[in-house]
Amino acid sequence: MKKQTKAIRTQTEKSQYREHSTPLYLTSSFTFDSAEQGRALFAEEEEGNIYSRFSNPNVTEFVEKVCMLENAEDGIATATGMAAVFASMGALLKSGDHIVSCRALFGSAHQIISQILPKWGITHTYVDADATEAEWEAAIQPNTGAPAAAGAPAARMVYLETPSNPGLELVDLEMLARLKQKYGFILSVDNCFATPILQTPIDLGADLSIHSATKYMDGQGRVLGGIIVGRADLMAQIRFFARHTGPSLSPFNAWVLSKSLETLDLRMERHCRNALQLAEALEQHPDVKAVHYPFLPSHPQYELAKRQMLAGGAIVTFEVEGGFERVKELYNNLSIASLSSNLGDTRTIVTNPFTTTHSKLKPDEKESLGITEGLIRVSVGLEDIDDLIEDFTQAIAKSAEVLQTTER
Ligand SMILES: *Cc1c(COP(=O)(O)O)cnc(C)c1O
């Protein structure tokens, strides 16, 4: 069976009521049939649920489906995407370790790496997403995996997002898998923007694939959730960490997310088709300075995108002249898109990263990531594409009046 079929048909065992849809197991704990069973469960001689901080049927169902879609050995679900990112690092890194990461990161991932991990003596080096193999290699310490030699921290982990937010830059996963062969670090990929439908990092050599399930996995802007899937030996360490620190996903959110996975494939197909058509239309618009989308031939990494991803994803960014004043006017003229900082919804959302999600970055950081005042990130939804194109086209044109007023 194809993995999509398996992901749809995977389900918690039917109860005596013969339900078709998985029931919600809203319970904090589970009972033991006997004192002996309690002992055996705690001794890990018998598999089963004990307490929902450790496992819960709804959470297990969600994890099994994502493992299938990602071709992963094992997985753990968390309350949010950030809890997944932090649990993977907290469980696998120790004082003295060094992490190499792409510079273009989700804001909170940047804060974990640059503000929180240093408290425990974990250092980092940032590399540009489009850096060459030699530049990535230069950031990796030669004693990786081995005890750190004096003064030289071991790069225990390479962490990255591809495509990145909001730059939509790609990192070549096969190239990093080659470097991994040489240096033995853990290759961990935030696969949130691509989803397992468009890209399976583990097949390309990654050890871990991490998601904010809040985005496309839910896909309808309802619940928060996160997941880490990957190599069984690493997941065992992350499971120990999660079991005792408690970033567990709630059964209700797991139930919502598991149901949503049944339509992920279908939704991504339409999301990507809409995104490509909107990107093409924006590229034709005389008032648009630049459009960024991995599956546009004008994208500097178009060839890599075609090799690494099945489609370009559902995030398109474009730039307009006239700074924040222009953005305000453009927003005022949009009648469909929602103004929000979220993404990955059935409803189209516009975000101005300069003044919201990435406002805390220093001016030079913004510049190096291409985050200009006039940059607009569009999380392309599932509305009719003709309506979306018409709405953006007229709003961009009308907002150009701001330019004339300021010139006068
Ligand atoms: C949203 C997001 C996260 C964080 O996920 P939460 O569920 O909000 O904690 C991490 N990485 C990427 C790429 C995201 O878009």
C-alpha cells in the first residue's frame, strides 16, 4: 500500500461500540487490571498506556501516521512546534556541544539557539541557507562526534529549516547528508513549510524531522501541536527527556491533528497549485518589485527545489515599493486575506515580517535575511485562485497611490 493509504487507514483499535472515527480518549491516566500489570507496565515488560504525559491512544495514532508519511522509525508528539524543537535539542545536546544552524530560522528557534542553549554552554555557528558545501563544512568542527579536543567544540548537531521563513531559501539536504557521513553529527530538519507530502528529509539522509503541527498538519488554524520523528535510538533519548519534562500533546489536539492528516495530501496539492498561480500572477504585476517562490524559474535555487521537493509549498513572498506606508494601504485594500502572523491555514493570510514576526531582529540581521519593510508574506489558502489573484492585483494597484502622495 502507498503511504497515503496507510496514513488514512491507520487507526486506534475499535472499541466495543464499533465506532468508525477514533473516539477521544480524554483521560489523564489509565487503570491496571492487576497489581502485576501495573508492575509489568512500569518495568516496560508490557506495552501500554499508564499516564497521558507518557502516552495516550489519540497521541499514538497521530504519531504513527506522521511516522508513515515521513518514513520514520519512531516519533514523539509535543504540545507545540517549539516544544518539539526544544525537546530535540535539550535531549541530545550537552554542555560543550556545538550546533551549526542555518541563519534563516523561525524566530523562537533563533532565541533557543542564541539565548537559551548558551546558558548550558552549548555554542552555535550560523551559516547562510544558500552557503556552499565548503562554507557549511568550515562551520562544522572537525572533531564531531568524538570527545571535544581542547578549545574545539564538537558540532553535535546541524539544525535547519528548508524552505526558510520568510526568505524561502532552500538548504541542499543531500549535500548535508554527505557532510554527515564525514563528520557524524545529528542532522535535524524543521520540515514544517514543506510537510511530509512535499519533502521527506529522512529519505534524503536526515536523522530527525520536526514539525509545528499547528501549521499545515492542522491546516485550519485550530490547535497547537508539534512532532519529532526519526532515528529510533535518538527518539529513545528524546522520549526519556519528554516523559520527565512534560511537553506532551493534549489528546484533544492529537485527535484533531490525526483527523487532519487524512486530508493533508489533498490540501497540499491545492495549496501549492494556488501558490504557484498567485506567484506567477504577482510576477507579471508591474507594481511588484520581486516575488519569491521556490517553484518559480526565477528563484535562485529553482533546480534544487525541483530535486528536493514535490511542489513549491504554500508560502509566497513579494516586495512592494514604498515601505510600511505602502503595506498599510495595501492591507486596507485587501478584501479576502486575513491579517495574522500565523500560516498554514485554509484561509489566505498576509504578514509583514518586518513589523511583526521578525521585528525583534537587528537591522543588519533583517537585511541579511532579505526582510525589507515592503516584504509581504502570503500564506496561500484554499480559496478560489481567481478571487485571490483579483484581490491582490487590485490592492497592489490601489496602494500605489501612496507612492504618488509621498512624491508630491
Ligand atoms: C510556527 C513554526 C514553529 C513553531 O511552532 P509552534 O507550534 O508555534 O510552537 C517552528 N518552525 C516553523 C518553521 C514554524 O513555522
